[in-house]
Amino acid sequence: MKKTKVKEKSGDKPQEAVAKDMPKKPGKSQIVKLKPKKSTKFAWPAVADYWQKSVQFIKEAWIELKKVTWPGQKETVGATGVVLALVILVAFYLGLVDMALSRLVKYLMG
């Protein structure tokens, strides 16, 4: 079997150097110093940032409301009439279905 040399990449260390860099496990009599974890403290965002974003939102909402085409009085009264008529029709239909089902249940129960 032939021995082949493996080309090492330019950033890789030779195997012997890697083995030397690896930390050894401490024995029973050795003292191990632990590094303290870096604390990540919570920081509240600046109140001015919230205030600025709120003012910007209100300005943009006001601009959008100016673009709305508002209905006139005739259109509003007509749409209200259509809604009331549909509510009355649906209420009448549901009342009839409820009455029919309750009579059916009474008949079946004896």
C-alpha cells in the first residue's frame, strides 16, 4: 500500500501543532479557573424613539384618511336601509327554522 501525502490547506495547522494546542484535562489535584459569563443586560429603548414612531404613525394615518372617498348622506341612508332589511330577513328565516326544529324535537320526544 502506498503512502500518500495529504496537502494541507494554507490556514490549517499540522496535526502535531493541533495536538499541542488542545487543552489537557485537569487532574484531581489541579485547580480549574472558570471564566465568568458575560452578562447580557436588558436595555430599554429610548422613550424618544417610541414617541417619534408614534408621531410618524399618526401622520401617515392622517395622510391615508385624506385619500378616502367618504360616502354622502344619500349613500349612507341607502346602505343602512339595505343592512336593516337583510337583518330582518335573516332573523325571520332563523326564527322559522328554530320553530320547525323545536316542533320536530317535541314530536320525537313524545
